[in-house]
Amino acid sequence: MKSFTYERATSPVTAAQAVATNPNAKFIAGGTNLLDLMKLEIEMPSHLVDVGRLGLDRIEGTEDGGLRIGTLVSNTALSAHPRVREDYAVLTRAIQAGASGQLRNKATTGGNMLQRTRCVYFYDTNMPCNKRKPGSGCAAIGGVSRQLGVIGTSDKCIATYPGDMAVAMRVLDATVETVKADGTTRAIPAADFHRLWGDTPEIETALEPGEIITHVRLPAPLGGKHFYAKVRDRRSYAFALISVAAVIQPDGTGRVAFGGMAPKPWRLAEADAQLPNGATAVIRTAFADARPTEDNAFKIPLAERTLAGVLADAKA
Ligand SMILES: Cc1cc2nc3c(=O)[nH]c(=O)nc-3n(C[C@H](O)[C@H](O)[C@H](O)COP(=O)(O)OP(=O)(O)OC[C@H]3O[C@@H](n4cnc5c(N)ncnc54)[C@H](O)[C@@H]3O)c2cc1C
Ligand code: SF4
């Protein structure tokens, strides 16, 4: 690991200023993703700004009946919160399907949204990777791509966003609240938060340099039945090959988002509209523009079967 300096931020704005004015600085929250990347010298910040003591660790009700979640709320605390369990069960289920108990105790809400891809070539510094080193090429294209994306990918990068929690946030139409170095704030819809890779796979989210997540806001509860189905190579402690987050109403309408398929949690309004027509209709619509590789074409029928199971459970 390269040496680095460290400071503990005292407010969101000073934290944002410290990172915005130093291109080699990074925020650190739980550290469960960033420290791994630093040890492997995939990320080499020369300065860390610790946001862990900013007091952004509360979950509060909002006037419209929703919830406002501080960025430092741990994954464990968020998944166990009585209002989340009662009204946003898809979120509890998605979080609890991820990582391990110890990791969820340490991982934060904002850090989880910003976890980086698990493409094996991204982790292997001997291999070309446009995301790690822009312009170096992509070893996954023509390489081993079983875990990687089938839609929303580009000729520069075919990696996926690997997390679980954000797939539920997308189904719930969450909003990410931020503060910039000049003190201005933004509310970014979950739909726009993660980017498609295009020509710049190193830019993964809508955040500007130094912009800090302060909260994630959930709108009023949707009702309905909540599901998170995750398919992975082993039963625990593994990232999703594919996942399905869904909220299904008694009349069969609802919302569905897919994880493990794309650079972002994948949800299309046209595919939501097909839910009453069954899993095949949803998948045909959601993945009409898919460009799978030979290695990962299995993900599309796997997603269809997983969604069919969810829809059968919703009727039970
Ligand atoms: C072995 C292992 C298995 C895992 N399995 C899963 C899994 O199955 N499913 C899953 O979803 N996840 C999984 N994870 C990932 C885990 O969920 C993330 O590492 C964790 O959520 C990151 O949160 P953190 O607070 O530790 O982030 P950090 O590591 O502290 O930060 C991550 C990134 O976010 C930035 N950041 C942090 N907070 C802010 C903020 N407030 N504003 C702006 N930027 C910020 C940091 O600069 C960094 O770039 C696994 C991790 C490990 C190590
Ligand atoms: S798929 Fe993306 S992350 Fe993986 S090697 Fe290619 S550029 Fe890098």
C-alpha cells in the first residue's frame, strides 16, 4: 500500500472542500471497499478524508411519510430499522443478501452505493483495464466474462455495478442527497445516480469531484409485497450473478429492477408495465437491447426464471 495522509472531517462542506481541492484525495467511510482497493494498489489516494464522525448516522421520518437515511447509517442498522422492515422490506432483504454480518456492521449507506465493480481484470493490475487505467484496453472483452454485464455496457467496459442495496433503492425510487464544496446541495434520483460506461468507464456516478453524499431519501411506502431474489455461485458471501428486486401489488402491477446485469441497477418503466403479463414479457422488454457475451448469455434466462419464481410467490 502507498503511504497517505489522513484527516477527520468536521462537517460535510469541509469534507467536500478537502477532496475537491486535492485530486488525489478520497473520502473514507467504513473502508470495506476502499481499503481493499488501496492494499491492491488499484486506488492510490495520497490523502484520506474520514467522514465517519459527521453525525450523519440517523434515520428520520419525512413529512411525506418517507424516510431520510444518513449516509453513515450502517447496512446492519438500516436493514434492521423497524420502519424499513415494515414498509421497505425489499431494502432489508437486499441488504441482508449482501456481504457478511461483520461487513454489514461496518459498511455505510453512502459507501455501499459507491462500491466499485468486481470485474476480475479490474482487480488484476497486470491486465489492461480502461476503468483502472483509461485508454489501456479491456481484458474482459474476449476474456472471461461470466460475471459481467449483458446490457448498458460499451466497447470500453463490460463490467457491472455489483451491489445489492442499490437495486432495492432503484425499485423504491430513492433520491441521493449531496453537498458540494461550495455548500450547494443536490438531490439525485437513484435512476440517474450510476452511469452507463460509454467512453469513460472510470466515471461511475453522477457525483462531481468532492461532492459528498449526506443522505438517501425514500419516498412514502409503496405497499404491496416486497421481494429480493439473488442468484450467486454460493449461498452466502458472494456477489450476485443476477438479482431481482420487486414490489408487486395485489392486482399484479408493480416495479422490478435487476442487479448483476448492467453498470447500474437495471429498471425500465416499459418493463414494469409488462409485470401483469408475466416474466417472459418483462424480460423481453427489459433486455431487448442486451449484448451478452458467449460466457454470460445464460444470465437472461436465469433472470427470467428468477422473476417467474418471484411472481409465483407474489400470487401465493
Ligand atoms: C468480501 C466482501 C464481500 C462483499 N459482498 C457484497 C455483496 O454480496 N453485496 C454487496 O452489495 N456488497 C458486498 N460487498 C461490498 C460492501 O457492501 C461494500 O464494501 C460496502 O458497502 C462499502 O461501504 P463502506 O462504508 O465501507 O465504503 P468505503 O470503502 O469507505 O468507501 C467506498 C467508496 O465510497 C466513497 N464514499 C464513502 N462514503 C462517501 C460519502 N458519504 N460521499 C461520497 N463518497 C463516499 C469512498 O471514497 C470510496 O470511493 C462486499 C465486500 C467485501 C469486502
Ligand atoms: S470490463 Fe471494465 S472493469 Fe473489467 S477489464 Fe474491462 S474496462 Fe476493466
